[in-house]
Amino acid sequence: MKALKKTAFILNILAAILLFACYFSVYVSPEKTVAVALLPFIYIGLLIANLFFVLLWLFISWKYSLISAITILIGIKFLGLIFPVLSYFGGENKSGEIKIMTYNVMVFGLYDWKENNTIKSDILSLIKNENPDIVCLQEAYWNGSNRNFVTIDSVKKVTGAEYEFRSAMATAVGGQNFGLATVSRYPVVNTYSHKFDDSYNGFIYTDLIIKEDTVSIIKEDTVRVYNCHLQSIQLNQNDYTIIEEISDSDDNTKVKIVLKKYLKSLTKRAKQAELIRASIDSCNYPVFVCGDFNDGPLTYTYFKIAKGLRDSFCSKGKYPGYTWENFKIKQRIDYILFDKSFTCASHKIIKEELSDHYAVVGEFDMGE
């Protein structure tokens, strides 16, 4: 019995140390060590293991249960990023003064146009039905010379918005543009675009004037909205097949290729997140940060960008909250982060399979 108790104690210490290491890992850039960056992948398993030890020691020697209980409590905010416990005690979703949508539209279904010519119109209908004040689009497509595939102007039309800012992260023959677009009902007074080095990704921001006749209670009349699209893993269909069948595969070479792609993108996103963070730090206005981070919430990328901001999912979301689904892999990688001067009134994910991402919609009130 003593030997079993000693073994359980050692395993408990190990589980607690690894869980604490997960908390630490999000503050360490993958550029320094990718091994630490991989720790969040086992966070759920470690959390369950520590909960098991809490229950186990309650029946054997309750004082030892404090080892895992305290470790879990130290990382309660990490738990909230996966299971938004506080949102269940924050009241029902309600209408807010400002409604924002962020959506990776996957070029409005351009490449599937012949097979499914309703994708673009369905996306536009989705946006129209939600009727947001601000729409942040990633992987947007526009071509001023192609009147048969009008996109951003159509978004303006269905929302009744007068203002926009778009920036191409890539261009192709025939006037084709691929990039980021922000459409707004509020006047745009300043804009900025940044394309990341060696990438087709980047971020833009728009400074908007929130007029008093539009919002009932307001402290600040200028708000900055970031629209971000960070480095993707760039997996092809074969890579996803490998991941899907990884438990049945003995081909370690293929697995290593997929892992190498992920680690490379992880390092790129770390640098990109630091650039976005620097821009946010230089801003004197309250901010919204929207977009496709291509990283989950327990990552260096997320923590670097989200520092000092709140997450609409944590405020009003419900588990599981994933925003991207492909080949049975589900992740929360699309976000609406907001300044503490705002209050989140609602958060929802629209699970319409028009892209590999789902639209995220949040409503917000300005502080009194």
C-alpha cells in the first residue's frame, strides 16, 4: 500500500509540474524552443490527470489533493479559454450597441464556383441576416474588372455600409486581389496595412468614428479595429489524410513532414504576433482585434496578441466554440478580442459550411 501511495505521489507531482509548464509555455516564443510550444497539445490530458489525483487523494489523504487543486486554480484563466465557465454566469446573450463579425470567407468560394455557384450568395445572405456594423474579412477576394463575381461591394450593399478598407496580400493576373477587407457603417478616418515578410498574410487596421447618434453611451468616439490573418500551416489534402489516419499509420516520415510544417508556421506566427502586439501598444484608442490567428488559445501567438484584452468567447461563448473544421480536426482559431473599456453583450459562432471557417459574431457596449 505504501509503495502504491508513493508511486501515486510521484506521478501526481509529475502531472502537476507538466500542467504548470503548460501555463509557462504560452509566454515562451517558439523561436527559442519549439518543445515548450508543443506542451499545450497535452493540456486537456494533464488537466484530467490532475483532476483525477484531486479525487483520488480525497479518499486517501486529503492534504495531498492540494497539490493538483492549487495547480489547477493557478491556471484557471487557461481553463476559461477552453471551457468559458464564467460566461454561464454572465447572463443571456443580448443586443449590444456595436455588432462585429469576423469571417474567413475562403475567397467567397471562387474556386468552387462552377460546381457550387451559390457559395458567394450564401455568404452574402449570412452577412445580411446578421446585419453587423463592422465586418472583418480574411481570405477575401475582389476583382474590379469582373462584374460577374462582385464581393466587397456586395458586402457593403447587403449591410448598408458606406465605408471600407481593403488591402491585397497577393495579386494575380487579370486584376485579381486576395487579402483583407474591413467594411464599416462608421466613418473611417485612418487606415494602415502591413504584409508580413515571406508570407501572403498580414494585418490591417481602420480607425473609426463612433458617432453619438449611433451609440447611446460613449466615452471614446474613435475606435481602432484590427483585422488579422496570420500564417497558416499550409497543409494539403494528403497531409490532412495523414493526420486523420495517424493512429493507424506506421509511416513516421510522413508524420515528421506534417510536424515540420506545423513547427515552421508556429515560428512565423510568433514573429507576426509580436508585430501586431507592437502596433496595439502604440495605439491610443480602444481596440478590437479580429481575425484568423491560425492558432489555438493556449499558444504564444494568442497570448501575445490578447495581452490586456478580453475575449468575446470567454465572456459570452459556450463550449466547444470551435471556428474551424477540416478532416475531423476542430479548433478555435478565429477571435474577437476587445478592450476592457467595452462590455461584451453576446458571442456566437455561425456553423454554416460555406468556408472551412465559421463566422464569429460579437455585440458590444461602450463603457459608461
